[in-house]
Amino acid sequence: MNPKLSAYAHPDALVDTDWLAANLDTPGLRIVESNEDLLLYDTGHIPGAVHIDWRRDLNDEITRDYVGPEGFAQVCRKNGITPDTTVVFYGDKSNWWACYALWVFQLFGHKNVKILDGGRAKWTAEEKPLTREVPNYPATDYPTPLERDDTTNRAFYHQTWQHMLAKKPMVDVRSPKEFSGETTHMPEYPQEGVLRGGHIPGAKSCPWATAANPDGTFRTADELDQIYTQNLALKKDDDIVAYCRIGERSSHTWFVLKYLLGYDKVRNYDGSWTEWGNMVRSPIEKGS
């Protein structure tokens, strides 16, 4: 195994580009591309990869929530995924949406999940093969999960409120100006309707990109330990909530804390600032 990967708490949660290139045709493996740019897959993708659209496939079109158990099962069935399939996720934006898709899969208890270190950018930079051919896998009979587990890896508004009152650790992974309240959205992104800038009282600022190298790969285990264990003073048995704007960047940090550093309890508050910043009577803080 790649020495860098073997140093993580759960090294089996990550694969490198060389490993994936050598295992494209491995039975029982399904590669999933999930991007912010929904048109990117069609311009060329890793051979054999299917496209899971985070909006159309993973979000309920009526309720501000994710698909239910039957909707998730349908996504797996049409992409040739069984409960035993090992799913390797990758995408653009340093794997924001790949981590987001993996997080949703975890809500339904799909265990065999991995992230491609460096995602789409590293794969293309190394000039590894791409194709426009869309694979057609036989549909599976993926059973409908009994439930969606919204307790282990997910936090809701009222839970985050109680977390704040209890002064438990919260990590705000947005940019420093979003955290301070100077802006209400990321640079070069549209304002998505949030009314107030700032952060949840008691939250610590640690932008998601702190955990990433310039090529989109994750930093080493020692570097991540310095960032989160030493600098943020997080402990392995802490009850941690991470949040951002809509839950995509905090999915990246959730993956880092849970899988690469092995923190015992980490939840992603997917309502994030678009919910908290608009919620009547929810307190905020400004400044760094």
C-alpha cells in the first residue's frame, strides 16, 4: 500500500490513482463520479465510471432533504451497485461532492466506500485514461434499506443548537471572510439567499482547504493531526459537528476527521449556514 495512505486511521477508505488505474476492471468495484459541474462527466470520465448527480439522484425534489430508502435503492440498482459492491467516489473541487456522495451512502449503511485521493484533477493531470463512453451495467436488485440513519453522521438544526449550548466542538469549514461575516458566500459564487453573515457561536474556523494539498490530495496523517488535534485541540472522543454553507465542503472535513484521523463521533450539519443564518432567533457571532 502507498505509505502515505497506510498512515491514516482507516487507510482502506482512500485509494490512489495508480491503484485505481490498475483495478478498473476488478469485479465488484464501481467507480462513481460526482461533481459540482454537472456537465463535466460528459466531457470525459474514468473508464467504467457512472455519474451520480448530487441534485437529481441524491436530493428529494420536493422536500428539503435527501432521498428516502427506496430512492437510494433505485440509484444503486440503475448503476449496477449491490450491497457488496466497493464504490470508489471521485469528482471535481478537490472531491467536495465525492465526499458528499459517500456521506449520503453512509446514511444508508453502504459500508464499502472509498475516495480517490486527488479526485478528477489528479487523474487528468497524470494523463490517465478518460472516455466519453457511458457504461451500461445490468440493473441489480439492491434491497431497500430499512431506514436512513440520520443520527450517526448527520446533525440537524435543533441538534446543532443543543451542541452550541453545551459548548461542544464545532468546526466551521468556510472561508475566513464567511466565518467573520464579511461575506455571505464563497468568492466567485452566487449569494444563495442567506440573510446574515457570521458563524455559530463557539464554532472554530478551519477552512476545508487546510486539509488539502494544491493538487487536491489530502495532506499527510501527521499534517492533519497538527491541524485538527494540535491547532484546534480536538480530542478523539469529542462529539464534533462540522458545517459550511450547504454541507458539501463540510462533507470533505467530515471525511478527514472520521476516516483519515479516526475521530469517534463526527457529524455533518448539512443545513449549515443557509439554514442557520436564516433561522428566526438563531444567534450568530461575527469576527474572527
